[in-house]
Amino acid sequence: MDALMLEGWTPILLIGIAIAIIIFFVSRKISRKALILISIVLSLVCVGIVIYSLVVVRGWEGIGLLFVTFSGFVGIWIGTISGFIFKGK
């Protein structure tokens, strides 16, 4: 039963994990200031998508878009923080 409940959430979780991994590898190649700038810009894009999903889309489709955006937002900042921690400079 639990596996069936997780099945619908798998794409949303994979989006967050993929974004965290991408940001982590990007953080290894760029400076800290550039990483923070990229993370803030992507976070603002996420906030814009949340506003769009609440105002324009509405309904269940808007809630689905909200969950995907929130997963991406969490992935952005997990990747950013882990990049800071493991970069070591």
C-alpha cells in the first residue's frame, strides 16, 4: 500500500533530487558569489511559478505545479548548502 502511495510522488521527488545534484556539481566549478546569485535567481523563478500556479492555473493542476516548484526550491537550496560544505575553500 505504501509503495502505491509513493508512486505518484516519485517524479516530484526526482525533480528535487536532480536539481540538488545539478546545483552541487555547478557549485564545484563556480565561485561562491556566482553560486549564491544563481540560487537566488532560481528561487525567485520558483516564487514566480508559485504565484502563477495560485493565481492563473488554480485547481488541482495548480497544486501539482506548486508541489513540483516546492521540490525544485528545496533542491536548489540543498544543492547550494551542500556545495558550500563540500567545496572546502
